[in-house]
Amino acid sequence: MKKTIYLLILIIAVIAFSKCYYNNAEKLYPDLSNSCDTTNITYSGKVAPIFRANCLNCHSNAEVAGGNGGGIKLEDYPDVKLNLESAYGAITHQTGYKPMPKDMTEKIDTCQIKIIRVWKEAKAPNN
């Protein structure tokens, strides 16, 4: 009888603890490909498309920027260069900056952030 109770307790414990695991896909299945190409980064070739895809819904022209974009334009190189520090702080969700893109809990793609960082660290050339 004791053996049956111990066996039953052991089975219940195994079942209970086997259901506990960390289910974060990024932790379980990390991207080992290193597919983020940060070579030959140009504003026109790599940086501008990131801003177009993620920012221009609200920050494209004076009318839109004045409404949803809080007066910040990111439409072309002069706009991005002028607002680069605050834009970078916002897209990386740094303390003191409003997280962007708006209404998203996640940051933009990690590779895209890395491309912008590398370009920014290269003094943000207009190329």
C-alpha cells in the first residue's frame, strides 16, 4: 500500500513539473543564423526603407506630423538627421522617450534597430 502511494505521488509530481517550462520562442529557438547584414549601410538603401515602413504613417508630412506625429517629421534625410536622437530613443524604447511605433508593445525588428544604430554611429551619412 505504501509503495502504491509513493508511486502515485511520484507520478503526480512528474506530471506537475513536466508541464512547467519557459515558453518564450526567442529563448527556446534563438536565431543562430546571424542574418542581420550591417555592412554597406546607406541611408537610401537600408535606413530610409526602415523609416518608411515603420514611421511614415504618422511622421510623413507637415499635416500628418502636426496631428498624429507630434510635429516630428521623418520623411527624408534632413528630417531624420534632425530628429535622429529622439527617433532612436523612441524606437529602442529608452527611458524618457515615448515608445514607437505608436500603439505597439514590441520594438521594431532587432536587425532594423541594429542597422539604424550602426548608421547613427557612423555619423549618419547622407548616402
